[in-house]
Amino acid sequence: MGDRERQAATHQVEVPGITEKVLASHLREMEADGVVRRVSYDEVPPRVKYSLTEDGTRLNGALAPLAAWGRDRSTVRRLGEETT
């Protein structure tokens, strides 16, 4: 998510296979936990944007090493399967 505001549809594209209902549920949970900020605009059609809070930005930084480990492990496992 980063520091930018994004619409929920953007997240759907970045997380293939997630349904709109599941995405909305997770975004509501993260908003309740103080990780994301939700801004709704009084427009037709309705528009909602999400961005990370300060806590969300810190959490993102804390999880970055775990995400890197997961990507590295996935690559190593994939390469191991290709050589067998």
C-alpha cells in the first residue's frame, strides 16, 4: 500500500484471486486495527480510498524482512524443482 492513497479495486488487481467481499472485510479489519485509513468521498458513484497510517507504515517496515525471506525461499524451492 505504501504512503499513497489507493482505491480498493487497485488492491484486487495486486492480490489475484481475492474477492471484493474478502478484500472489503480485510480492509475493514485493518482500519479497525489502526493500520489503514479510509477516506470516503460523497460522489456518484461512491469512491473510497485507503492509505497506511503511521502504525501501518511501521508495520510494513517490520514485515519487509519476512516478505523478503518468503520470496527468497520461494525462488530457491522453485529453482530446486527445476533442476530435479
